[in-house]
Amino acid sequence: MPSFGFLHLRHAHEIMNQRQRFFASVIAPLSLVGTRHRIAFGVPDWRRRLLLASLLASGFATSAFGASFNCSKAGSVTERIICGDAELSHLDDQLGKTYKQAKAKASDRREFAVRSDGFWRWREKNCQTRECLLDWYRQRQLALDAELSGVSAPPGTLKSLPASASNVAPDSVAQAVTPEQVQAALVQVQKLMSEPNHGNHLFLVSAAPQPVPSVPLQPHYVSAADGEYVYEDLNEATVLDARPRVMVRYRGKVHGEYTLEVQKKTGRVRYTCDSDCAYIKQLMLPGYGLHDLDVVKNDHASLASIMMRDAMNGLLVESE
């Protein structure tokens, strides 16, 4: 996932318009009866109510609308969907902030990061529609909120309850999230992993606990030999070389920082980052001066970020 960039300033005017449309779509269900004809946003009433409840509960941060990652570098289908949707972008930004708080509070940050990465991988693999992403963000947000509040629930057998407008009182104000829903969120993602075509559902936990299978992490390299890993750098693709490759060696933790040495066509680069990897340092080797050093925010989408995540998750073997 547990990921965080910023939109380019030239999109500021468009962002404000998107924010106004977003607020209108959220507030519309609570308007007076005489103005009900304005509700024509194509989003189910129950979803607006649930979203508004979460906004009111969190105080709704007033920062500029935008996804938590750099949309100018969005490469996957899910990231492009998120960047093109006001509601999803806001949910991603909100989840990114909650993720940072939960990670800072976690007793084992490495275990937390590995577990969160598994949820993110599931989203990238299975969520190819807006409806799936909305459900994923809602449940992941509830799960992280539960971790922050110290609520825990044993994994259990889940029963599916289709969410529809009939589950919400027609004239009621947005409902508060119940403790049962918070507890259910802790096991919701495991249900999503086992049933990719789950649709939009709320889930209830039964009393009978069941073991939940772990989801093994998969590395992103295409091959490996003698401590050297081969990755494809699609950001550097050209007409002559559609899938350019780079050679990577993991040097372990040097001075407390994860260290990778990468051989590209343009030369050798050393990537380093500390335990939380919020920023990645890029040093062009042999590195004679500060002009060879660059520090970039971890956008969780670039090749450097992907390679570093593999190293931090224990998927690369340290080599001399």
C-alpha cells in the first residue's frame, strides 16, 4: 500500500472544479425534499451516505483534491481509474494519510508494510472497475481505522449481505459506523482475496473462527542469476527497445539504508532509502559530487520504488 505524490500545479483549476462536483454529489442526498430533482449523479444513495458519514467523522481534511501517488506517472489500469475519478482520488488521499498514521503506530512496521503490500497487490490484480475500487477503499479504510483504535477481531467465516438502497432508511441522516462494521473490516480484505468477483457487499462476521491463508508476495523481476536480478524499465521504452532491461544487485542495508546498485544503458545508479522509504536517493556512480545526487518522493509506481519494495519485503538476496 500501503502510497505518496502530488498532482501537478497546472491542474489546479481543474482540481477545484472536480472538488465542487464531488461535494455536490456527496451532499445531494441530504438536500430538502423540494430539491430532490437535483440528484442525478449516478452514485447509489447508500454510498453517498456512507461516504458523507466517513467525511464528517474524520473532519474532512481541506487539502487539495488528489490521489496519494503521482498521477502523471500512473501506469496501471487501477491507477488511471483513480486519477480520473474525483471520489476515488479523495478516498486514496484519505487512505494514504490513515496508512501513515497506522504504520507509525504499528509495533512491527516491517510486518505492517508487508501485509499492506499484499492488500495493494490484490487491488492492482483484481480491481479493474470503479465499483470494485470503491468497495476496496471503503473496507481498507475501515480496517486501518480499526487498527488505529486498537480494535481487533479473529478471522472468521464471512456471510455476504448485498448492499442496496433498501438497507438505508430513506429519510435518515448518514449513519455512523458501528463497532461490528469496524471489526468486520479487519477480515474483509481476506474475503476479497478469496472471491475476486465479489461485487459490492457489506460483510458480517460469524462466531466460528476459521484460519485465513496467507498471500505470498511475488517479486517484480523477470529473471535472476548469481545474485543479479533483471527488471524491465518500461518508462524508458523506445521504438527500438520496447522492454529495456536493467541489472540490479541488492547490497543489503548500508549505514541503515536499503541499498541497490542498478546497471542501466545510461550508466550505473545507486538507490538508497531508510526504513520507511518515504524518499529514495538516486546517486549516479561513481558519484563525484552533489550534482550526481537526486532525492525523489516514493511514488510507489516507478521502477526504483518497485525494486526497493522487493528488497524491503525480503524478495532479493543480498550480494557482495
